[in-house]
Amino acid sequence: MFSIARSALRPSLARGLAASASRSYLHTLPALPYAYNALEPHISEAIMKLHHDKHHQAYVTGLNTAEESYAKAPSVKDQIALQAALKFNGGGHINHSLFWKNLAPVNEDGGKLESGALKSAIERDFGSVEDFKKKFNTTTAAIQGSGWGWLGYNSATKKLEIVTTANQDPLLSHTPIIGIDIWEHAFYLQYHNVKADYLTAIWNVINFKEAEKRFAEATI
Ligand SMILES: [Fe+2]
């Protein structure tokens, strides 16, 4: 078997190999699993187009740029300087990729939570589905600035919990079951400054089938 120890290579050659390796792992914008107007009237076509094609694309482009720079960074200090860009753009890509999948048109089961393991766990941990939604919306609306509201599974307590993350920080403390984007770009064109109306409306298009799948995988 032929192999090259990285330490045996000239630094410039090693960096070149790392850079070409990173290029083969370029991240790409995932297609929306439904039409841009499929979530209307709850989320408008204009929001979905901008949100997916411009905002999510910007995180993908930023992540690829940051990874490329990281691979070429000449020192650990230069790599550390790129951590914020990796976290912000990588988190943005992870979060939005989850978000598109946890939405679904009303005529494709959006908003419908059937009886089963997830519904039972929500009722166990929050009292009722309605109480869960109320608590989720209150907690998420209180985020100062931009961030995400999550229904997450805590593998230590074996419970569902509502948590928030700031900016584009991904959810690392829990397994994400449902994530809702609370950046203004997610609702401002339609709901203006009334965050509460966006949060009330979005439950009509939450893909609980996807949430059930994530919950099943988290609790195996
Ligand atoms: Fe967003």
C-alpha cells in the first residue's frame, strides 16, 4: 500500500494537498423538499425564496470559503482566527438544512401530530401538545436578537426539552427534534415585527412526521 506521511511533505505541498482535499468536500445548497409557495399562507413564497436561495446559500458559500482558508492556514493561530467563521456559517448551514425538512405543506401532513411515541413524550414532558406549543413560543419569542428555538431530546434525562441557541449556533446539548428559525429574515417580510404571529402560524406547517423520525432515531 502506498501512502505519504504528511510530515514528510514540503509544507507548501502538504497545504496544496489539504486544499485540494477540501475542494472535494464542497458543501452545496440542498433543494427545498416542496415548492417555494407550498407553505402559504403561513410562510410566503417571497420569504421562502429569499430565505433559501439567498440566506442559506450565503452560509454555504461562507462555510466553503472558511474551510478552504482553514486548509491553507499556515499556522495554528491562523486556524484559530477562522473558528468564528466556521461556527457561524457551518451552524447556519446545519440549522437551515434541518429547518427546511421540519416544515411541510398543510396538504402534505403539515401541522398534524398523530398519536405515537413523540406525541406521548410531548404529553408526558409538557402536559399537552397545546401547552408544549405555548411554552415553546413564549421561550422562543424571548430570544434577544437572532437565534433558534428548539425542541430537543436530552439523552441524559431522557426527556424532551425546549432550548434556544443564539445566532447560528447549532444545537449540541440535545438531539434536535424541531428547530424554528427566529431570525428576522425568517418572518419580517410577512409578519413585520410581530414575532408571536409568526410563531403561532408556523405550527400549521411543522412536519411532525420528520420530528417523529428524529425522535425515534434519538431514542433507539
Ligand atoms: Fe434563517
